[in-house]
Amino acid sequence: MSNTEYRLIRSKRLLQKQRHIKRQIGLKKLYLINAIDQVEPKVSPHFYHKKNSLNCGRPRCGLCGNPRRVYKEITFQEKKFFENADDQIKQTL
């Protein structure tokens, strides 16, 4: 590849990161209109590069946490898997 192609690829990648950061900040402002400064202190925009803005960050949270840990129950994906496995066993018998 030539130098211009590398520049184009790099610029697309950087633009994608900037677009993701801008989207996360916009979502945060939309859902937490007046409580942004109260929820977390001022952080740099790059803080949202690999983080979801609506995730509270607490692993035991009922909304954000793992249901297996929080409610001591299996997840929806596991329920579907067990149902499909039961159906396959019944069909073979």
C-alpha cells in the first residue's frame, strides 16, 4: 500500500474513535440532563473511548451487573440454550 492509503486508513480509524466519544457524551447528556456533574467529576472526553457512558461501573448494580451474580439466576442466553438442549433430547428419544 502507498503512503496515501495508510493515511486514509488512519484518518478513518481516528474519525471513528472521535465519533464514538462524541456519541457517548451526547447519550450521557441526554439521559442525565442536570446530574452530569454530580454523577462523576469532570473527565477528559477520551475517558469514553472504550467505556459505555450509561454504565454506572458498579459490578453489583441490578441494571448493569451480571444477573447470575446479582439475582442468583441464569441468564436469558443460558435459558434458551437449556430449552434447545431439552428439545433436542426429546426429539432423539
